[in-house]
Amino acid sequence: MQKRILSLLVDNNAGVLSRVAGLFSRRGYNIDSLTVGVTADPLYSRMTIVCSGDEQILEQITKQLKKLIDVRDIKVLDPNNSVKRELILVKVKVTPEQRQGVISVADIFRAKIVDVAKESLIIEMTGSKSKLQAFIELLEDYEILELARTGLTGLSRGSDDVTYL
């Protein structure tokens, strides 16, 4: 099974997300990750969709998305020629004795402490999926109270080697 990362430029209109998700739902395809945000031009939003399947299914998904009226552009993000990131927020339960240990782990991964409470810390970290997973694994010695992930987002590197469909 292969993964494909699609970067869609879509009209910033109500119902676009529903139509895209509906396409996946009607055909029985799964969305592994989905992020959406407005672009520098408020008329458009960027959707980053991670989907998986065999080559035929991935091609079918891409072609069907291209047919949607709100989709202006689709780029397949080449894993070797794109920048991809994910954000996590982790709330960790800490005692006064554990606090410095958690802060040290966060510092090693260049994560930021964004909230400090008497019995917990909230840590923000951005990076690749493997970096985030390694960070979470090191925090398993502590009690993770809550974890939130944004999902993958990304852009193609440079301007010459962009795959437009």
C-alpha cells in the first residue's frame, strides 16, 4: 500500500470540505490526514490530504478530485522534493521532581513549553512524523494527559519541479 500527499488549492467557499470528504466517503476511500487553511489570497484555501491505496486507487482519487468544481489546482507532493510538517500539543502531568526532566526532553527536540501549571506542562512541537513519534515515545515515562495533532501539511520545494495535474 502506498501513501500519496495531495496539495489542493480550492475556492474558499462554504461546503468545499464537505464535497471533498464526500468524494472519499462515496467511493469508500480513507483519508489518513487532512489539513485546511486559508492562503495568502483569501479567495483560496489550501487542503493537504494524505491518502493511501494501490497505484490505481491513488490515481482514481487524484482524477476524481480534479473534477470537483471548487478544486483549482492539485499538486502531488514528492516525498523527496517537498517540505512536510505536523504540529502536536502534548499536556504532560508532572511532579516538581519530574518537571526538569520533561523540559530537558523538550529542549533536545527544540519543542516549546507553551503553558505551565502546578501539575502539568503543555508542549508544542513541529516536525516530521518520525520526529514527533520519537518525542512522544520519550514522554511515555511520564503521564500524557492529552495529545492533539494537526495532521500533515506541506509545500513543494522551489518553483521549477512542481507537479501540476
